[in-house]
Amino acid sequence: MKLGYTIIYVENVIETVEFYKIALGLKVKFIHESQTYGEMDTGETTLAFASETLAATSTLDIMPNRLGEKLKGFEIAFVTDNVEKSFAYAVKKGAQKVCDPVKKPWGQMVGYLTDPNGVLIELCSPLEDGS
């Protein structure tokens, strides 16, 4: 088995996809004509967004992500060679700062943001072993 998708339920799929495209430079892979589902090209694993209304029609009782509320127990991590530059650009394009980038004891640079839905995003440098 391998991880194929990470799907995050959001209020507005189109606005969320645009945020990830503009603030983080991701490419749009697919948007369903209903605009209730979209995918970003992130490499081997697909980052997808589905509307909260789609979750409700599937009888999923989800706890929605909301900006300004307590962070949920997950994050999306993106690896970049220049964390500080990517972090500043994302904030300029609408991301909310949670924690400025800092160098961790293991040598990795890590900073935390949220998207407009309140989803926690980690921007980090590659680990020294290249991952």
C-alpha cells in the first residue's frame, strides 16, 4: 500500500486551489466541473481539496477547518530550498504566520503558516540526508 491522496475538506475549493497556486507555487492538476473537488500537483502524492458540502452528501461528519480557531491535529509539509523566502512570499500572498522559520536542533529550517481555511502548513528545508 502507498499513500495516494491527502484530501482536505474546505468551504471553497476554487479559492483554496487558487491560494495554493499563488502563495506556494503549486500547479493545479484537476478541478471537477462541479467545483467541489480539486487536485494540486505535488509530486508522487496528490494534495486534494473537497468541499464541505461534498462531505455532507457522503454522510461524513467532519470538523471543519476555520481560520482563527484552534489548529487541527495535522499539517501539510512542503520542502523547499529557501524556507525564509518561500515563507515571506506565502505571507505576502495571504498565508497567516503561525511561527517564523527557525533552525531545528537536527539542522532543518522550519516555519509554520495557515492557509485561508486555517489548515496548518509547514515549510521546511530538506533534511541533511536529502529527504
